Amino acid sequence: MNMEKNKRIAVIYKSAYGTTKRYAEWIADELDAELMEYKTVSSSLLGEYDIIVYGGGLYASGILGADLVAKRHCENIVLFTVGLANPAKTDYTEIMEKSGLTEGAGVFHLRGGIDYKKLNLVHKGMMAMMKKMSIDKKSYEELNSEERAFVDTYGGKVDFTDKGAIAPLIEYVRSLQNKEQHR
Ligand SMILES: Cc1cc2nc3c(=O)[nH]c(=O)nc-3n(C[C@H](O)[C@H](O)[C@H](O)COP(=O)(O)O)c2cc1C
């Protein structure tokens, strides 16, 4: 048995409707890490962890709570985003830049879902406006993958959350843990 003290891992999330929270729970469970909600976290507390995994939902091409990652409270920060668009077909460069972050190692994009019946009024309004201002002005062929995901699911309910999708992130964190153990 490995008697060395386990490196401390915090999984922190900011989620409006629960899909990011679900991924955070799966990740924390798999890594035996502490799970915390963004709003309950203080920066002094963050310094106590060796690895921080942060997950934020995507809202209008912004990452919820991205400032926590941008401030780099810890040397090892792993980020995951959760959005409606299909990560395999989406270019996240602009989204990352908008949040002052860069795409690359330690960044993972997972797919969430949406239930229009549960959206608050502001979000419902934002979605209606987005559709009217940009999507409705184009033909379906002109839409990119993100826009198509938006149109295809507009007004309905979809859930693309997939526990299997966390595997590459878990593997990455384990490689960080190994590096830390050998310091
Ligand atoms: C107002 C609004 C804006 C959104 N903007 C984006 C977006 O820019 N890109 C994307 O992939 N998904 C977008 N989504 C979808 C959410 O990211 C998706 O529902 C995600 O699963 C939400 O995470 P949460 O359940 O943790 O809040 C948006 C949803 C709403 C309601």
C-alpha cells in the first residue's frame, strides 16, 4: 500500500442548472478529491491544494467562474468547460481567450445539456435574442456546429452528459499526481 500522503485535490465548479455539477461530482468521486462550489471557496483555502480541477458552464461564450483559473492560485490547475455544443466539432480558442485563458494541456471540454422549461427568465430571453439576432438570419447550411446544436435543441430538453467523457481528464490529473509524488 502506498503510505505516502495523498496529494490534495480540490474539484470546484460553477453550474447554473446542474450539468457541470454532475461532471464535478463524477470527477471528485473518481479522484477521491474534495468537491466544492465556486461561491463557497476563498482564495486562501485554494493555496492548500496541490491540484485544483475547475469546471465552469459555458454561457454566451464565457466560462462561469473563469477568474478562479485565471488567478492561478495553484501551480496545477486543470480546467473543464461544460456546454451544449459538441466538443469534437467546436473550436474553443475564442471562448478561452475571452476568459483570459489559453487552450492546451490541462483543458478539457465536456458536453452538457439543456432544459428550456427550467431556464430562468434572463436565460430564456438571452436564448430567444441569440436566435433572433444571428441564427434566424442564416440558412441551416451556413451555421457552424455550435449554432446547429443551438437550433436543433431550441425550446426542448436534451442531456448529453456522459461519465465516460471524464476519462482523459482523470488520466491527466493522475499524471500530475505522479509528478508531484516524485518531487
Ligand atoms: C443563456 C445561455 C447561453 C449559453 N451559451 C452557450 C455557449 O456559448 N456555448 C455552449 O456550448 N453552450 C451554451 N449554453 C448551454 C450551456 O452551456 C449548457 O446548458 C450547460 O450544460 C450548462 O451547464 P450547467 O447545467 O452546469 O449550468 C448556453 C445556455 C444558456 C441558457
